[in-house]
Amino acid sequence: MGTFSEKHKVPRFSLITVNFQSALAISRMVRSLPPLFLEDTEILIVNNDSDDAPLLSRLFRQQERIRVIDSVRNVGFGAACNRGAREAQAETLLFLNPDTRFVAGSLAAWTAEFLSSERSISAPIVMHGQQEEAWGSGKVVSPASILLKNIFPCTRFWSWYVALSLPDWISGAAFMMRRSDFMEVGGFDERFFLYYEDVDLCRRAQQAGLTICRSRQAVFEHHGGLSHSSHRGKKQAYFRSQDLYVNKYYGSRWVSLMRFLSRVRAAIFSWI
């Protein structure tokens, strides 16, 4: 890694992203970031896809501020982010999914806002198409809230509900956090291979006294789903993580009840 500027011999920011079948998307994401921000930023790409190693090398071998960290296998999103955080040089960590792009606002204003607050996790506005991403943040996730969202999957209502106050969790697709806070709360729980790792991180962060914030200073677009090989695999990963989360905070009885209600709901819809 080279020096970052005359003023900052080490990076002010460490951008961490995880690759799985997303090398070209990472290249587009990096190109969307302002040059002034990149001057003082190191980029750590944790590679969960050995087949992409040659392509990542071709794309980034000329860029000394970008480092590819190879995993021996696909260790999952949370575990890869934890590894990136352990190897980061900067105190301020910026986690970005490969399929995000900076599209509006000011990264300088967002980072200044974040640095002016103490012990917080900050997420930008995340758009999906022409609308704000419906499930980009939320209130405390409980068995009751999961069941309500399954019964009433009205994204506009839930987005409006979250906008009334500070969220209790934000999406792992794009957020900023101090490295010391991330390490204090234990980083991501690596048992979550994919999904719910962000909800769990924010819950533990709140318990440790951190504030969860959404900033309107920067806007990112999130394509979503580029790292999934199939819709079926995506659903299976989601429900495995949901069961793990519910069991962790509410116990195995709630997991069994939710599975039963899910089967009942599926049976009812199959009759209609």
C-alpha cells in the first residue's frame, strides 16, 4: 500500500467490500466514488470466490491503494467483513456491498457528520430503482414484527413507520462505523452466513450504547442480488439466518412456532 496524501500518511478511511461473483460490480462501485474521497481511503476487497482471483488481479493490480485479501473458501459475508476490519489501517470503516454505487450528495458531508458524533453507526440513503430501499432499515426485529410483515407485506407502510424515528437497525449494504466500536461489540456474528448479520450487529451495538443513524448527506443505489446463484438459494439462506436470529434472542420455542405458522400460511395460500 502506498501513502495516501502528504497530510495523511495512513488512510483516514478503510473501505471494506466482499467479493463473490461480483468483481465487475466492485470495479463500478469504486469508480462511482469521488476522487477526493479515494485519496485518503484504502480499499480492502475480501475475496470469497477463488474463481474470481485472476479477474480481480487484472482489474486492480495497478492500483496500490486497493488490496485483495483471498479467503480459502466462501466464508460468508459477516466473516469476510470481520477479516477486512482486522486488517484495516484506518479508524473509520466504510462497509459497501459490491452492488452499491454512490449517486448523489456528498461523502465529505456524510463522513463529517459521522465523525462529529460519538459511538454511532451511520447509513446513507439507499435507493433501489427510483424509490428508497424498503427494507434498508427498521425497528427492533422480533417474532411479532416478522409475522406482521409476512401478513402485511406493505413496504410503503413499513418505510413510513421507520421514518418516524431513529431506526434500530440499518442495512449492511452501506454503513460507517468506527473500528474501535466494531471490535468492541465483536464485529459480525459469523454464524450468520448471509442475511440478518446487520440486524444482529445493530442490536448488540445498541446494547453497548451506540446510536443507529440514517444520514441524508449521501445517497447510494443498491442493485441487490448480484452475489446469489439462485432465488431458491437466496430464500434458504434467508430463512436459516432468520431462525438463527430468533433462536439467539427469543429461544427455540419461537423458532418452532414461526415454522408452524409459516406452513399454515403456505397451506392456506395453496388452497386459495
